[in-house]
Amino acid sequence: MKQVLTYLSLFKDFNDEHKMSVKIQIDNSLSLGWKKEDILLFTNFEYEYNGVKSIIIGDENYCQFFFPATKIYVIDYMFRNGLVEDDLYWYHDFDCFQLVSFDEINLDNSEIGLTNYGRMPRLCSASIFFKKTSGDIFSELKKWVDQHKKDEETGFAKIINSNIEYQKRVKKINISYAFHLFNFRHCYIESDKPIKAVHFHLTSDKYDFFIKGKNKLNLVIIPDRLIKIFNPEYWELNYLFVPEGRKKKDLIILLRRK
């Protein structure tokens, strides 16, 4: 299995959140047994950390109107340039952290697997498994995003619901592969255990929720191994940050690595 991470920036650098999360992701993956050559990091600038070097691609793969949809542009680029081989590929956002080792998941005869948000039927693009044969679906999704100037999760739902063949080729997988805080009790009950990956931004409230167990079930979701990689002693609170592509109203409080 290959792991795919993507980050393209108009400023040719990671923003403050991702400067932390890219190192956490690489350290976490290596601690779980991933080979360095199986971690595919796509950027539009040079970057290397702990033996993982970025694959540099062009600025045209950046989604100008909705930054998170850049992932679809990059995956489409991978297919168009023959970078997808016979392996199973796992794309995930930088704020989707793998908790335990897992091998190839069972997609049955499907070619793409992704979760939803639990009771919320919306598909979640934070964690996507895909095969070599799924390139046409990503190409169609990119066209939809470009045409409608909307997010990729809405686009996934639209193109799947309107195409019977796509419905056969895309599988909704267990929420354990992109666990989150929405509908927490319900999602925890429904998730396969152990939870495989958790989706949350590096903000102080999420840190308390997942790492300190300040949630409705009083559960610490993050295992000790990953907590050590987060290294709580080296975080301080109240660093103000506006994500790239967002407005000032989206200001968040970010944990900052000293």
C-alpha cells in the first residue's frame, strides 16, 4: 500500500499548522512501519524531512477557489502522469492521523473507498482509498469541481448519485478510517475497533477532546505511541492562525510547537 499526502501553496511553503503536521505525519508513519519510499508527499516546493522527500508538481494543480479540493487535482495528476501503479493507495489529509497499523482494507470489487460523517450522510474526503482503475472517476470529479466551483465532498456525492456504474465502484467504508468528533457517541459505537485513523485539526479544543479525553465518553482516543510524537510538553496554546485560502472569520487557535 502507498500513502499519499498533498500540500500545494501559493506561498511555496507549508503554513504554520502544516509545518507541524507534516513532521508528525512522517514520524507517525515511520513509527507504524511505513517504508519511506511508500510515503508519497506531493508539493509545489522542495521539502525533505526524516528521509521523505517531496514530489514537486506544478502550480496548476492548486485549486484556487477551494483549497481542500486540491487533493483531487493532485490525485488526477497522478493518474494522468502514470504515477498510480497496481498497489492500493491511501490518500489522507494532514489532519487525519493514523492510530494503528493496517494492511490493505477490503474494498470487495470496488475501486474507491471513503467514509461519511456518521449520522451525517455527507461523504468525507479526509481519507480515501483508491485503486489504479479508478482514474476516470477522479477525472470526472475534478471536472465537476471546476465546473460548479464547489467542494469535492459535494462533488463526490453528486457524481456517484447520478451514475449507477460509479455506485458499483465506490464503497462507503467504516468510519474507523476517518473518525471524528461529530456525533461522537454514535460514531464510536459504529466504528470498527481499534480505531484506525482520527480526523482533527491541531487546535487546543481538539487536543483536549482526543488526547486528554475531555469528551462525552471520557475516552482518550490517541494511543500513547502517537501522544509521544505529539509530545505535549512542547506545545503552547493561543497562537492565532488563518488557514490558507480562508478569510479572517476562520481564525483558529492553534497549538504551536516550540
